Amino acid sequence: MLIAVVGGLAVGALTWWILWLALGAKAETPNQVDLTKIALSITAGVGGAVALVVAYRRQRDLERGRFAELFGAAASQLGNSDVAVRIAGVYAMAGVADEFSARGRRQQCIDVLCGYLRLPYAPDEGASHLVSKSQRIEDAGTGVERVYHYRQNDRQVRETIVRVITERLRRSAEVSWSACDFDFSEAVFENADFRYAIFAGRNTRFTNASFTGGRETTFEGASFLGRRVTFRGAMFRGSSTSFEHAKFTHTRVARYERDSSGTTFTDATFGGPVNFDNAVFGGARTAFTRATFASERSGFANTKFTAELTSFERTVFDGDRVTFTGAEFSGARAVFTAARFYAEMTAFDCAQIGTATRWGSGRTEEITFARAEYHGKVSFADASFGGRLITFNGGDFFGEINFRRVAFDAREISFERPKAWVGVHFDWQGSSATKPANIRPESWPPVPAEVPAEPVT
């Protein structure tokens, strides 16, 4: 209010200056009537400004009070023991978030819904009609009765929350929540359906989340556009998981934020079939470090890895089949250091690994498979290697590894000091004279650093 009064006086003084000085008006001594008119005009202006400020503050207080009332009522419903009341609370909380568009208030409502999903939950008891259960335990001759309380039919509430959130993350949403942050850390999802959702907030967290259910867990066509997207430690144990056509292309970040920005599936476990086919991973960093793929099929067919750093370091590829067929690695670095290819069949057929070098410089600086282990069938047939340096140094080649019809266009490709060299096939297998000059070592085939033990018959 003080600011409004001072501002009104300042406007009056400025007007006086323009009229009497800047415009060259003649300075005449005003009579009493003129002085009264000027004073009344200034007073009216200042009073109007004060009235506007008071009205604004009153409206803000009313809005704040209304938000607190609606928010409190919805939160109370979410905490009710009756499942129907909790479902109503989900829609009530979503309605509050839709009505109050201020980022802080909408975010507060979203945090409550995400917080409900983070509460302890046992999927086996998700459809239970029980509210409580008592159990009597005999301990050293003394009877102890324990009472366990349940959230009745909690599966229905959780499915409603996921559905309500996803509806507001799609392009067709009447009110979009995409710009907000979502924290699903430690949450348990059954048959989660986030198809075509757009996560554009600064942080999207699925850290240590668990995905289960008899139907597919799907992020098909979803877009992750925020600076930090993390599935670190997530467990995918459902019948199957799909990230087909998903986009992980976060916005530009400052140089000092690059180490903490990007997409990470570090330490994630895929216990069922997973599909990343035709997905796009861009931005500063993509990390599948120490992830485990242990199902019958893990697919990255035609996936584009354009992030500055793509890491599959110490990743375990197990199961029946792993496919990188047609995948493109065009970032500055791609790391498969100490990766373990244990699947019955791993295919990099027709993959483009590194961009071609032009005029002595290329975008891809290094692709490394150093100390990786290749057991079973691994095929790089018809793939192309580009960039400055491709290294397979220290690899454990023990199986059926196919490099036939590969285009070795990188400046240097090294297979120095393998741990083992059994079952590796190149086009120049019978005549080392046709080996490209950019492949090391010059003496072919490479001499293993360790002599593999004879198989027991």
C-alpha cells in the first residue's frame, strides 16, 4: 500500500514536470480553486491505486483460502479407509490441480498423488477387501495379538492415480501437467500405461520403482524432455515392457549441469521382455551402466543414440536374444566397457556405430568395447564403424563372433591383447593381406593375453 501511495505521488510529480517544464507552460500562481482541483485529482489517483492494491490482496487471500480448503478436503479423502472415498479424493485432488494453474500449487497437488503411489504396497494384497487382520502369536508362553491394517482395494486407487496423471500428460489433455516434476521413487506400478505421455518438467524420477503385472508395462511413444530423467535401480518384472518410439531428448543444459543431466537406467533390471525399438536417446548423457537384461528378448532395433555420452558400461545382456539391429550410435562417445554379452544371440547387424570422419575430424571421438565378454553368438554382420577410435582391447572372445561384411571406416580400430580369441570370423580370415590398414594389431590374428583353458570333455 505504501508503494501504491508513493507511486501515485510520483506520477503526479512527473505529470507536473511534463506540463510546466518540458512543454514550456507558463508558470502562473494557481488560485485556490485550481489548487483544490489538483489536490482532489491526486488524492483520487492515489486512492484508486490503494483500492486496487487492497482488492488484489483480498482476492489473493480469498484464492489462497479456497485452495487450502479444497486441497485439505481432497487430501482427507485420499486418507480415508473406504476405497470409494479415496478414488473420489484422487479426482478431487486432480480437479484442484486443474483449477489452480500457479505452478507451486499445481505441483503441490501432483506431489500428493505421487506420494500416495510411493506408500508401501503389496501387489498380492492389492485387491483385498480386508480393512484389518489380526494374528495371535505365542511367544515364550505369552500370547501376543498383532493387528494389521490394510488400505482396502488399493489397486483400484493406484490405477486411478496413474490414469488421471497420464491423461493430463498427453497432447489431447484439456489441462496439461507436462511442465511439472514427477517423483515416483520407490513406487510400485501394476500394468502401468504411460503411452504417449509427455514429461517436460525439470525432474522425472522413477528411482527404484517396481513395475509388475500380467499385462504390458508401456511407455510407448512417451516423450521425456526434462533435464533429468532417471530409472536408476528400477525393476521391470511384468510380462513385458515397451519403450518403443519413446524419446529421451532433454532440453539444453548449461555446461556445469551436464554431469547431472540426462537419462539414466543405471542398475535397472529387466526381468521380462523389453522393447526400446525405434527409441531416441539424445542430450548430454544416456546411461545403462550396470543394467541387467535377463529376459528372452531385449530389443534396441533401429534405436538412435545421439547423446554426447552413451554408456552400457558393465551391462549384462543375458537371455535368449538381444538386438541392436539397425541401431545408430552418433554421439561423441559410446561405452560398452566390461559389458557382458551372455545371451544366446546378440545382434548388431547393420548397426551404424560412430559417425563417419570427414576432413580429418568427426563428431564421434571414441567407441569402446574394451574388456567386454562375448559368449554365445554375437554378430556385427553388415555393421559400419566410424569416428576416430574404435577399441575392442582386452575383450574375451569365446563363442561364435561374426564381423563379416563390416565396413571399418573409423580412423583406427584396435583388437589388441584379447583375453581370449576363439570363434571370431572376419572377411580376411584366410588371408591377412586383405586386412584393412586401420585395424590393429598389424600381425593377425591378435595374440591372447591369456591362454584359455582346454574345455573338459
